[in-house]
Amino acid sequence: MLEMKNVSKKVGRSQHIGDVSMTLERGSVNILLGPTLSGKTSLMRLMAGLDRPTSGQILMNGTNVVGMPVQKRNVAMVYQQFINYPAMTVYENIASPMRVAGVDGATIDRRVREAADLMKLSPYLDRTPLNLSGGQQQRTALARALVKDAELVLLDEPLANLDYKLREELRVELPKIFAETGAIFVYATTEPQEALLLGGKTATLHEGRVTQFDQTIDVYNRPSDLLTAQTFSDPPMNVLPVRKSGSEFVFNANRIDVPDAVASLQDGDYTIGVRPHHMSLHQPQGKSMKLECTVSTTEITGSESFIHLQSKGIHMVALMHGVHRVEIGDDIPAYLDQDHLFVFDHNKNLVSAPGSDRQN
């Protein structure tokens, strides 16, 4: 078990990590989710012992490991910017941590070949890294982490350089592998979808602080505040400043019925949020808020269309299935589905989520 207790890290006057407390269990999958520069890599470096916290404790199985050299910790770490030994073959790169640990030759050979098979590296075991593609080099680094039998495995956006098919396969297989070994698996990503695919628990990060840490699906469904909700949405959650007036939320001249779960809220200022896939250019069957919008840009992937909109100075995105042809500058209506509204108070803390039968 890895425990972080009120861990902070300052470099000069800059706060890289601020007052982080988390407990990571053996055999668990833990996702660090946040945008670039949110503190994911800095937090991993503290877990690994590559950096020392300015304050707080880091305990491994009850022992404070702050100040313990990284060489004495049973940790494996793989970066997006993979590192391999250029003079060694793929086989020897993968085998290297086991040779250092004094593992017998037969076990080394079996585990290297198992890891190489999983990573689709078996045909390349006799090659050196310079004779591999970038994706093959990344898989070599991942295979080396697999065989190390580490207590703590830290993967910093490790699949970003791989092709789509292999990336999806490994997203499924890696958590199973590390759960079987009993390792603590920590995976950093900027992609909310990747966190949902991996499952386990997710810590959302913003400017070096953990805004929420809980079961991944719970953080997604009931983010503790607006910042967490926007972190766990890609594109970010659409938000509107509204005023509650009786049984309605009002945005300029636009109105939507207040969900039953928050009907008893006092009148006043709130923020409502809706994820892009619950914002539509077509009126839903249920109750909705209609907004007059102007198209600012579109992104069409083939299977989906991202329609960027402006309404009274508010930027929003509608994510719709299929190809939707709209032109920049078009004035069109958009609809927020009442059944999928998040409601936040004046401090931006969650008071109601879709499907909730009670307030926070």
C-alpha cells in the first residue's frame, strides 16, 4: 500500500504539488487525469523517489520512504518519452531488471518471451532499439516494466505513441496483468475516455492539486465541483451562469425547469453544466433550454461532429453523431437537455447531478 499524506512540492516560489493525500491499494488501478502541466508527472516522480517532497509523508507498506534512494525502491516507471539501452538488444533490454535482481536464466527467458509476445515484439528480440520504430521502442520499455515484478508501476502517458489497435488492446490487458501481480498501478493521462476505459480509481488534477479521488465512474457521474467536472469531460463541460427564480433557471431570456432534485434550492445565482454529447442541434423529446447560437467552427471526424457555438458571449460545444453540415457564422438553435444537467452553487461545488435523487 502506498500512502501520501499532505504531500507538497515547491521549486523556488513555484508550487508544483499542493497538499496531496491519497491511499493506493495493492493490485489497484489508479488514474491521474488532468491537462498538460496539471502535476501528473511531478506527482509520479515523488511516488517513485526521483524527487523529494518539500513537506508531507510518503509511506510504502507503512514505512516512510521519503529520502530513500530510488535504487532501493521496488518501482518501475515508463514515460511517454521512452528510455531504452541503445547498445542492448530488445531481449536484453527487457531482461535487464531481472538480471540485476539475480533471477535465474530459465525464468528470465520465460518472462521475456511472455512479455514480448504480449507487446507484439517476438520478431524483434534480436534487434537493437535504434532498428525499431518509435512504437516498438515504447513497447520495449513497457515490456521491461512488466517483467520487473515491481510493487509500484508508474506509467506516464505510455500508450500515446502507439497505433490505435494496439493501444486499445493494451488498455484492456495492462490492468489485468498488474492486478494479478499485486502491483500498485498508476497511469497518467490527459484523456477522460482513457480513464473510463481503464476503470479503477481516478484522481483529477489541476495546478498540482487533487480535486477528487474516488472510483472512476463515481468521479465521472458525481464530480465534486465544476473544476473536476470540466477536467473529466472532453471537450470540457458546457457551463452557463443562471439565476434560479422559482421553478426555473434563467439565462438572459432563456428558461429551463429546475430539476426535481434541486427544486428546494433557494433562489439565487448558480451554474448549470451539460456535457457536449447532451447538447443538441435538435430539440430533445423531454424538457430543454433553447439557446440562440452562432456557429464559430466545426470539426467533423466522420463518425462525429463537434459544433462550436457562441451564445451571449458563452462558448459551447455540441458533440453529435454523424456528419452535420453547418457553416461558420450560421445562426442556429441549440438545446440543453434538462435530464442531463449538473448544478453547481456559487462556490462551484456540486449540488445535483443527472439521475440524482438528492442534493449534496
